[in-house]
Amino acid sequence: MMRISLVALAISAALASGCETTTQQGTVGVDRKQTMLVSEQEVEASAQKQYSQMMAEAQKKGALDKDAAQVQRVKAITSRLIPQTAVFRPDAQKWAWEVHVLSVSEVNAWCMPGGKMAMYTGLIEKLQATDDELAAVMGHEISHALREHSREAISRQMATQTAIGIAGALFGGGQLGQSLGNMVADVTLNLPNSRTNEQEADRIGVELAARAGYNPQAAIGLWQKMAKLSGAGQPPKWLSTHPSHEDRINDLQVYAQKVMPLYTAAKAGPNAGK
Ligand SMILES: [Zn+2]
């Protein structure tokens, strides 16, 4: 018991102080301190494993990268976004980035820790998404991964579990590895992000898109399209993990405007028209 209460004490001290931030500020200036109780390497290794399993499963069902043109389109967009992540964290250039298109009617897309992405055909087709809008979606997803919101959420879950006295299960060795994979998938694919996380992903997302030469204003239209689908009785799965908040559109308008010069510069640059 002594050990558990010491661990709990250390965790509450860490939570109270906040000890690191995962990204540099860029133009949009996100700088919130984050508390992490599990290593980046452990989370990424678990994500990688989960991702491989999910893609193998999709392949078995005949739902992996079915439409070559669609796959090429999504890859073209993510391959323009990925180099821009260096502004926020140079180490992300070394991530094993990967993207696949899954034939699933759900309106959804995600990016796991370490850059493992998926785009669902439901999102592309039901939203009739333009390239700028797909860049807005993936820019937002990539930003969650850059900020390591999943690792943060796992850390919070670990702290809560410790506080209610089941620390033994988490800190008892082998079980941590076992449950971590499920936790990574759960926090990335199923649990709603906080309003703070959403705002960070929105702001960094528009900067990534702008720097890649995609119109950052498209993020606004994207959320409006999502809301419209919701109103028509087809609530996008994406909205359950990325809950909307009332001033999202206002905030996006401010930040999309702020990064417009980056977009203009990118359009005038060597990649213009590509
Ligand atoms: Zn989000």
C-alpha cells in the first residue's frame, strides 16, 4: 500500500505542475504544458501493433485500399502535409508515417500516435470532400498525433486508476503492455477529445494545411458539412471523437486568417499548382 500511495502522490504532484509540451509553437502559438506518465516509445509501439492488426483485418475483409485513384489522392495530400510537421516537432520527420483508405461507410478518419493514419471512404464520399477539405481533416488528425493527445489521455486514465487504488494492475509489469494497446486504440478511435485538444488540433491543423498549400479556410466549410450531415440524421462518427464546441467556427476563422500568408507563400512557391 505504501508503494501505491507514494506513486499516487508523485502522480498528483506531476499532474498539478504539468511538465512538458510536445510541440513547438509555430505561427498559431499552441504552448500548453502536458503531463505524461507513459513513454512515447511505448505508446508508439502499441499503436503500430494495433494499426498493423487493423489493416490486416481490413485486408481480409477486402476493405483495404480498394480504389487506386482514391488512395493516390489521399496519399498525395498527406505527403504534402507531413513535411510541414517539422515546424512543430522536427522528430516527427522520423516517424514511420503511413496512410490507408478503408472502405467503410462511416464518416471517419484518424491518426494514431507515431503517424499511422486511416481515411474512410464514407468521409470522402458522403462529404463530397474537396482536396482542401481532406487536407483540413488530415491536418487536424495529424495535429492530435503531434500534440500526443492520446498519450496524454492514457496518462490521465492511468492517474485516475491509480487514484482509485488499482495501481497494482497498471504498475505490476506485464499487464501494462497488455492493456496499453487497447488504451491507445480506445483513446484515438473511440473516446471524445476535450475542447482544449480540439482547439489545439484545429489551430495546428490550419497551419499545416496552409503551409502545404491547401486553403486553410476549407476547415470552416468542412465543419459546416459535418454539421449538415448530423442535421440530416446521419451523425458522422468523426463528430463523436471530435466533438464540436460552439465557438469552434469563430476560432477557426481567426486562425485560418492568421495563417493565410503562409498559404499565399506556399501557393507562390515551388510546389504551386501541384
Ligand atoms: Zn479532433
